[in-house]
Amino acid sequence: MSFLDYAPAPESRAILSLRDQYGLFIDGEFVDGRGTPFQTISPATEERIAEISSANQADVDDAVAAARRAYDRTWSRMSGRDRGKYLFRIARLVQERARELAVAESLDNGKPIKESRDVDVPLVAAWFFYYAGWADKLDHAGLGANPGSLGVAAQVIPWNFPLLMLAWKIAPALAAGNTVVLKPAETTPLSALIFAEILQQADLPAGVVNIITGAGDTGAALVAHDGVDKVAFTGSTAVGRAIAKQVAGTDKKVTLELGGKAANIVFDDAPIDQAIEGIVNGIFFNQGHVCCAGSRLLVQENVHDEVVERLKLRLSTLRLGDPLDKNTDIGAINSKEQLERIRELSDIGVAEGAERWSAPCVIPENGFWYAPTIFTNVQTSSRIAREEIFGPVLSVLTFRTPAEAIAKANNTPYGLSAGIWSDKGSRILAVADELRAGVIWANTFNRFDPASPFGGYKESGYGREGGRHGLAAYLSPTPIGQAATRQSLAAPATAKPIETADAAPKRTRRTAQRSRTDSATKGSKR
Amino acid sequence: MTRLAVPKTYKLYIGGAFPRSESGRTYEVLRADGAFLANAAKASRKDARDAIVAARGAVASWSGATAYNRGQVLYRIAELLEGRRAQFVAEIEEAEGVSRAAASAQVDESIDRWVWYAGWADKFAQVAGNANPVAGPYFNISVPEPTGVVAIVAPQDSSLLGFVSAVAPALVAGNAVVVVASERFPLSAISLAEVLATSDVPKGVVNVLTGSPAEIAPWLASHADVNAIDLVGAGALDWISLEIDAADTLKRVLRPESGPDAAAPALGRISAFTETKTVWHTKSLR
Amino acid sequence: MSGTSLVTARERALAVLGGEPDDATLGRYLHGIPGVDAVGLEQRAAGLGTRSIKTTSKQRALDTIISLIDLTTLEGADTPGKVRSLVAKAMTPDPSDASTPRVAAVCVYGDMVPYAVDALGAAHGDPDDGLISVAAVATAFPSGRSSLEIKLADTAEAVAAGADEIDMVIDRGAFLAGRYGLVFDQIAAVKEACRRADGTSASLKVILETGELVTYDNVRRASWLSILAGGDFIKTSTGKVQPAATLPVTLLMLEVVRDWHLLTGQRIGVKPAGGIRTSKDAIKYLVTVAETVGEEWLVPHLFRFGASSLLNDVLLQRQKMTTGHYSGPDYVTID
């Protein structure tokens, strides 16, 4: 046995005391759903974890009604200071139960414990801490004095960062004074339900946060609900598009964080070893189940061979296997469906003439797995260079000049993120200026912080999460009925504030022409 | 003996040129009392397409200009407009049938709006952007950038002020625009285009279509190379369908406004057509 | 102790550099090497530091660590008695457990070499054969501030006294002043001074003193320079300057060694020295070696720990794994 065959170092599951069955979290209590319950499984073993309730239309009605009551009677009347204190409490409870949450996340999602433990859960706590402090400082959110909350927020989140996406959605919503109905993804409901227990421990007033589980139709019913004032969705561009159509003509505010096909640009003067790490982190972090993944590697042609060679060496040291083992680098693919999509697109890559190389990994017998894979000889016209694969598959393309790198990077309907690797500051800043993407990582990749806005250009969605911008997405500059008091913006006498990109002023609700959008919002998966 | 007047031909404004509609169509613009005032070009979907191509071609240079420069260019519009006050007042009087005082007030306010927005050009990024104190050794900054090509359905009940109120804020950040002017009061928009053509605004940055918003707007809303659509003047149209069309490529949408406050000056009208870009870079002394 | 012959090293350097190793040629070469992003390097090192080494792997790791230690005493107050005590500890690290491996070498000042050789007796030899080497610091250690003649005499004296390995310091002042040719020549000359009469040569470890080079770009360049000039090992620190060895610096030096191997096929050793006091830390270094250059580097002629207090912590951990309960400092010997 070689030293590199590290002995198993499994994180203990004893910290987790799961129930056999989970209900919906509505109005502060767990209640049985009226839809057909489903099983959540571990994608690493395909073993059943627990039975999960499914919310039908009546359950969605109840959840929205509970959120509305809580908004009207409690949360919108509470001082910002007290809202903030609840959020601080939640942040602390997340820290106290961090290991338990990490284990649940890795079990249900398949991601390596070192990521859930060192990235996801610490960021969840950080997100609540950050927005907790905003709750009594909304005058400084950038919308003028005394901005208003929106009401009930419908939030639908994906399976790739189940708890982190929950935090991205709930923390700013509550800080701004909204109440929430959140639907986690069908394949990863577990951590959200444990989070519901944390809300009970925090004594958060009933109905302020409601968590309803179910499949895509539950999410569709929630987004379409008339009692909802704000829709926040993270997921596929297809579903995001359907949501945008569905809310057309309503007065719902919308933020969408959708797909991506990020370019990771490596210049020939890049700090090479860190660039290799950044490429690996960019596409193989979380099995590539990352909307901002650096899935298109653009390498300056004169260093292409060296980069690819070093990349292969590095990938050969990645450890694929049990997500709960502390030494696992690559966990399980989240679902059979996703695995099939990755396989299908990879096969298309081969058929299109790209050269495929996969790291030598022992693939476990059960569960859903895909070895880290690189495609070279990929052209900009290849489907694997255009479509979001959402898996551990990297397409390598080349460029000759900065202008060509920028042109290729921007040649996509997406615009979520991008990476730049170079030792030359002026070039980094100039390239960053030209890239049409909402988050640019220079000499680093896949960094997240609650203070840092995140979100896309073009078909990667609109609105930002994180930072002051993420807070503004849950605020309205003109509280209903208080317009007369709000003439404070430094503008001519006729000036009035209006909202940012994703929003329009409140208006009388119109009947949306929904005939074209009835099929909207099926499925919340990325 | 009275001199025989020379009437003006009103055309479209696309890519810095004044073409007729490729369709050859015109429509009659009437005075408030119903009398014939002028023929205006009736833009077609192909004109809209050409305008979008022109706008896209102008984005790089306009957004790449310094903010200081954009501010001066926008201020220059105000200067030129001031010099041609009388023409615009007369046009508005004739078209809208309002008093000279009311027409003057509209022109004054239009000029002042250019001045107000011109001043924002090198400031809005400071107000809408952020240095973000992330928990790590990173320089991290968020800046608003222009979204690209913005299609605008201008307010329909105003000759000049509505047009200016919708166009000026979209230009501040560096977007290029395709504007469908007021169907009833299109002449001031074309006259303003003549001002723009002789100002320092690069060709293609502002493109003006006259004709039927109901006919043209759907082509703008569904065009994949449009990044955002301002429906401020689309209240009388089937704007929900336009919003649905716009969703196909996830365009940023501003919904219709009505009344005297429509498209009132606001920083939000600038930031509505910007994208927040956040740049991270590592920091170290080692 | 198969130090590369000087001729071979020089020829290789000329081939790699494409010219004479003067300031200008070396400067062009060293400054043409890709830069290091400090944040990324430190993150990678931290990531390697989170590996969880348990049970059988940990047992193996602890024994490997012991077998790679240069047990060191470098005090002004060193005496023959102190050195004999150190040698005894090196030969029998844990008197209560005969299965405990020996350390790789004892590391002493040059004038202490005869005492170390004497105390080792039959145990003196190549650690790859289970014996213990004598390493001597030389070249006006730790500052390196003296004439080349003195440095060479210092080296030759230690080799003549029986030192198997010479731990030299580079002239950091010259390096920071851009006098790469001077640094190169000094290393090459010291390498020459490592030759014995029989044509064999003591192994040369080149101490960069990374705490004085400060930046990672400097460490990377100094590593390349030292290897080009003929060093058999590159070593982080004297132990007299803080910070001494760190995981990111060691990772960086391992990356250079890896790249040199890819370029020339030659394997160079790495020795982090100073500041590594716990088994937990030392295991992180093993992981870093294994995942950067491969575990074939985890042998005495390619990797060493320069340490003194590390050994006892490893012994405590080892006793814990053998007996199942935690041991205490009174159950390991102090030297």
C-alpha cells in the first residue's frame, strides 16, 4: 500500500439525528404535505435517507398565507434592530450546528465533506451575519431613506449548493423585512429541513420563513401564486426564462441567477502553478455543479501543451469517492438524470471530434459518478463549448491575442463569470473591463463572500445576490402609502426614485396574459 | 407678398444617417386641430433591425469613452438644444397645440434634463458601485457597466420631454439606444436627432424610429441582440406580450409609466440599464 | 552519498541557461520563470494541510517522518557531550520501542563533526541503508557573511572531518542585489569543496534562508539558481531567522524540484528546516511532497526535515498509536 492510499477518514454520521419522515415547514410547524411524498437518497450510494413531503397547491396556498400573515402582523412591523437580532441568532445557530449541517449536505447532495464543511456551511453563517447587520441600516442600501420591504418572497433554489443558496435567498429577504416561502430542490431537501429546526430554536416568529418541499410543479405553483410579491430563482436558464414570462405583467419583482459557461482565460505569463489550481478549482469544485464554473478554458496557444500536461498531472492526484471521507476531492454527481446529461454531452464532444481525457479514478459500484474529464481540440462551435454541462467536464480552447481571448470569452449567450490568469496588472484590468460577465476572478476562481455581489449579464439572469446590491433586490424605494414623505433624492423637483434593472415601480396589478406561459417553471434543477 | 415656406422632410435616424424607411412608407402627422403637419417615415421591422445593428456597432466606442467625455458630450446636447430653443418651441406648439409658455417649459425642462444626466456620467459609478470588504486577501470591487443595446418605446404623450427623459439616462452609462418616438408627436424627436447628428454623439449611439410602436416594438422586444427594453411609453400597447417576448433572451425590462411623472429623472433610470460587475484580485506582499 | 559531479552540473546549467552563468544570463533566465501568486500558493498549501491521515497511514507517516529527520543542534553552547547525547538519541529515538526507526542524520556545526562521527561509530553511513549521516552547516552559517576562502575552508574542513552532507547558506545579500552570478559561483565552488580525495563528494544542501528572501518569486528564483549551480538539496532555512520553514514555501520549492525533474530527469532533494515541531505539521509536509512530486520523494536522499523538537512529538504520537492511550513528555528522552 502506498502512502498516497490514505486510509479511510470518514466524517462521523453520528452527529446527525435524522427523522425518518419530514413534513413541510409552514407557519412555524412541520405539517404533512398533501402531495405524494418522495424519498431523498444519497447519490453516493443510492440509499434512502428519508421520506419527504410534497406540497400541492393547497399547501402552497397555506404557506403563502402564513407568510402573508407573518408579514402583515409581525415581521413588517418589527424594528430593523430586532429583525437583525433574529438573523444574528440564526447565524450563531448555524455555526453551532455546522458539522451536522455539513454532514447532512454531503449525504444528501454528494459533495465532498471538505467542501460542505469548509466552504458551504461557513458561508451560510457568514451570509446571515452579513445581512443581520443590514436589517437596521436600510436607509443606506442605496434606495434613499426609509425604503420598504416588498412583502412575500417566493424563493426557488437548486440542488448544487442547497443550504448556501437558501442563505443567499433568506438572509437578505428577512433583513429587508420580507417574509419567505422557500422551495428547496427535489433531490436536496435535507439541509433546508434541518435549517427549519434551527429557525424553531431561534424562536423566529411563525410564518416568517416557510419551507415547502416538492418537485418542479410545487415551485411553479409557488412562483405563480398571486399572493407573492417577489420571486427569486436560482436554476437553469430555461426555467428562469419561463419564470420571466410568467411574471410578465404582474407587479412581482424578480431576480434570476441562471446558467453560465464561464471562460477561464490563461495568458502565457500566468502564475502557472496557481493557474492550474484555479482551473481545477474552477471546474472540478463541487463536481462542476456550479453555475459560475470555469467550464471553458481559454489558453494562450503558446502554452497550451504545457498547461494541458500540468493539468493532467494535477487531475491524476484528485481523489474521487465517498463524499463523507475527509480526503475526498470529487464527490458524487447529484442525480441519475444529471449524470445522464453529463454523459450525453460528453459523448457529443467525442462525436464532434474533441479529444477526451479522464483522470484515472476508481469509480464506486453504486451511486452516480463521473471522473474529472478534459476535452482538448475543442472549437468554439462545439456544443460542449456552448452548452452548460454542469458537471466535471472541462473544454480547452486556445487563443492568440488578448482581443481574441475576449471575443471568444464573450461569444456566449451567458454572462455569469470569468477568470483571468496573468502577471500583468494592466492587462488583467483591461480584460476584466471587456468581459461581459457579472463576476470576474483574476488570479483566483470560485471565491464567494456575502459582501460581494454575484449575478449575471445576458441570459445568466438579472439582479445581484450578495452585498448592498443583493439587499436592494428585496427593497422598494417607495413604501406604499408613504410616497409623499419620500422626495429626498438629489434631483430636480420632478425627480423620483425608481428601482434597478430587474424591477419597475409598484403599479396596479394587471391580469397577466398567461396563456403562453402555462407550462412555465417546471422543475427547479439547474 | 408672403414667402412660400420650405417644408421639412422628416426621416429616420439610423447609424448617424437620415434614411427614409426601407419600406418606403410614411404616415401623416397632424396638428392638434387635425390639420396636416408633415409626413413622417413609418419605420418597418427591417428599419428596426438596421437600427439595432447600428446601435450594437456603437456600443464599444461609446461605452469605451471616458465618463468625463460622455458627460461633456451629453452636456453639449443641452448647449445645442438651447441654441435651437425657438425651433423646438414652435414645433411643440404646432404639434401638441399647447401655449407658447407650455411649449417653452417643455423645452426648458428637456434641456435641464440633459444637463442633469450629463452631470451623472462620471458620478453614478461612484454611487452605484462598491468596494467590497470580503473576508480574504482580495481586492474586490463592484462597478456598474452599460448593459449594451437598449430599445426604448418613448412616452407617447409628449413631443420632446418624454423622449429626452427616456433616452438621456440610457446614454449616461454608455449604452446605445434604439428609440421608437411618440407616434402622434414624432417631429421633435427627429429634430432632436438633427441636433444629435451635429453634436459630438457618435453615430449609432442614438437611433430614432418613427411610425407605429405597436408594429415595431414586438421586433425590438424579441430581437436577440437587444439587452434591455424600456417600455415606459408602451402603456397603451399590449406591453405584457412585449415583456414576455423580452423574456426569451432574459432582457432587462422597465415597465410602462404614465402621467406627468413618467420617466422622471432618477438615478434608477441610469442603473436600470447597467450590469453590476464584480472583480476580484488576489493581494499579497509576498 | 552520490553528489552529482561538478562537471555534469555545470554542463547541465549551461545547456539549460544557453549561456555562461553570469548575472545577465541568470537574471534573464530566473526572471523568465512564471511568477507565483502568493494567495493561490498559500491556499493550495492550506488545502493540502486539510488532508486527514488516519490509522495505518498515520503509523506509516510517523515512521517515515522519523526516518527523514536531520536531528539538529546548532548552538553556540554545543559541546562534545551535547553532540554525543544527540547522536545517542538519533540512533535510539525511543528506548522503549526497538521498532522505532533511526533518524536520517545528525546536523551540527563543522567543528562538532569529529565528535558526531566518533559517537556514531558503525552506525555512521548512508541513511538509505539504515545508517545515520553527519551533516555539517558550513560557509559562515548562518549569515554567510565572510569571504569565499573562509567559506570554502569551512566546507573542506567539515568534509575532511567526515561530514557526509554540507548545509551551506547562500549569500542572500548578493541574491537580493541581483548578483546571481556571484551566488552561482559560490555554490559551485562550495560544491567543488565537497569533493573528497577519493573522488566522491559530500552531498550539498543549499540553504536559501527564505525568511530573508521574503517573496515567493525570490524563493522560486533562488531555488532554480541553487539547483542550476549544482545543489543536491534545496533547504528553506537556517532556523535562525523567522519565519523559517512554512508549508507554502516548501510547496513552492517542491514545485521547482518537480519542474526540474520534468526538464532534466534529475531528482533534487528538499529540506524544510526550522519551525516544524509537531507530528501534525510534519504530516502536512509528507502529504505535500506526495501530492506534488510523488511519494518516491519520501526517502532520505530526497527529503529531510531539519528539526530538533519534532522527533519527540512524533515519538509521543507513536506511543499513543501503539498503546492506545496518550503519552507524556516524561516518557520520551530529552535529547
